[in-house]
Amino acid sequence: MATSLLPEERALTTLHTIALAVTNLDHGGTDRERLLEGSGVACADLDTPDKLISHAQELRVFANALAATRDPALGLSLGLRMHVSAYGILGYTMLASRTLRDALVLALGHSALLGTYFKLSLEVEGPEARLVAAGYRYAPELTVFNSELCLTSLLTVLQDLLGSLIRPTRVCLSYRPPLHAASYEQMLGCPVEFGASSNALCFDAALLERGLPLADPVTCHYGLQQCLKLDAQLNSRHDVLDQIRQHLAGNLRESCDLDSVARQLHRSERTLRRHLQRLNTSFQRLLDEVRYDKARQLLVQTDLPIYLIAEQLGYSETASFRHAFQRWSGQSPSLYRR
């Protein structure tokens, strides 16, 4: 019951990323069965490119990989092996795009096909372009791993698209230096800034207008049609659920009720309630999902006392938050924080 509240249980992705990770680690001597343990993914599934899995299943494989290898820099090394072909039809369509900018705009417009846990955006300021990765709200204990995997895989994709080993101008990371911080500059070949306002891969903006060596308009057009179909499959549930979650996430400390959310979304409360019923959910369930997401982040990533976390989540009494968190996770907030 509790796991269905997690964002990683609600989102679907393809098998490409874990198939690549398992193959690479298997070649290094790590047993495939151990990597897939508890994920619900079988070895035979890795050869089925059309199969979809939840982000929770993917995260379990990542956690298994970290435990099995005991390599703190695993996210960096796996990301550097995540070639553009690992993204299936999206990757091949990017390769066939006219310019690097076109390829990146295509990818950012179909972020579900990238399987990323971040909201990606492209920013240009003067001579520098930045691929920014923000909004991570999944397993807090895998924040560093997923940030490393995201940014280094983006670097690999840039190099694959351009057909040359470009170097970033810098990499920005929003967390404090981990114990393996010295590995970053060595593996990325550029300055690394920890404690930044956001995660970002920065590179020469002039590269955006460079033509891609494998550009082909016919292939690109065909690939785009396939991307649209797969994107629709991954995002089959109506986006109104995300709209409600986004509103709640920004207003947890205030009185959250369906009527105020309906007004914000320019819908009637009755219409919104009917819509939620058709999707087999409820307003209270969405509110619990958002509160649980936020609670996990605050418990793991901050030292805030429990009563302040309860206040930020909109609880007037700390005991009510403790009871709710026990119901969601099966353990107390204090035990989860350990």
C-alpha cells in the first residue's frame, strides 16, 4: 500500500538504461541475478526492448549495483558508457537531427523517453550553453548516483551526436563534495563546482549550431513519429494529476483542499472530483503522495527537527504527521532518517 505513494511507482520507463548497466557490470564480473534481485525484472526481459518498467524497478537495480560493486563513482562511470543508442528510437532520431540544438530540443521535448529523474532544460548565456537537471524527487539515498549518471550520460550523448570528444567548460552540482570528489575532474576533464544552485553540464554555446555528421531528414521524420507514439504510451494518464501535484507541492503549508485547487486549475470541484474517480484515485491520495515525497526529502537531505517538517507539510500537530508517515512507509520518521 505504501509503495504506491512513491513517485517512482507511478512513472514508467524503458529497459534501456538498466539493460546497459547490467551488461556492463556483468562483463566486469558482477552477477546479473544479484543486480536484478527484488526488481521484478528477469534476465530474459533485458532482451525485450518494448517492455516497460517502473522507475522503482530501475532504482532497485541501481541500489543493487552500488551494493554489489561498492564503487562510489559508479554513477560517473556508467554515465560515460551511456551512448546515445541506449535511448532506443529517441537516440537514433537525435543522431539524424540537423544540428546539435535540434537534437537537444527533440530530447527535451520527449523527456519521458530519456528515462531521466530530472527536469531537463537548455539555457544559453553568452558563450556558454547549459544542460540543467533540476527537480529530483526520487529515492533520496540515490541522489548523488542519479545526478552523476544524468550529467555524465548527457556528456556522452553530446560527444556521440557531434562525433568528437568535446570537453565541457565546467560541471555544476547542487550537493556537497562526496568522498570520491577527486574522481570528478579526472573523469569529466573539466572544472567541477559543488554546492551550486543547480546541476548543470556547461559547454561552448557555438556547438549548438554545428551540423551533425549523421543528419538525415527522412530518418529524423520517421523517428519523430515513433517517438510520439512511445511518448503517448509512457504518459497515458492525463496530465491533470501532475498539475494537481504541482499545485499541492507549492502550497503544502497552506490549507489544501480540492475546491482551492479546482479554482487554481480553472475547473469546478465537481468536475475535478469526477475526473479523479475515473483515474481510480482521490484528492486525499494525491495530497498524501505529495506529502510523502516531500517528507522523504526533508528527512534525508536536511537536519530539520520533526516538528518543523510536520509544519512544512501542512500538519498542525506533529503527532498527525508521525501517524501518517508510519502509515505510508511502515516506519517512524526518526527511524527512516537513520
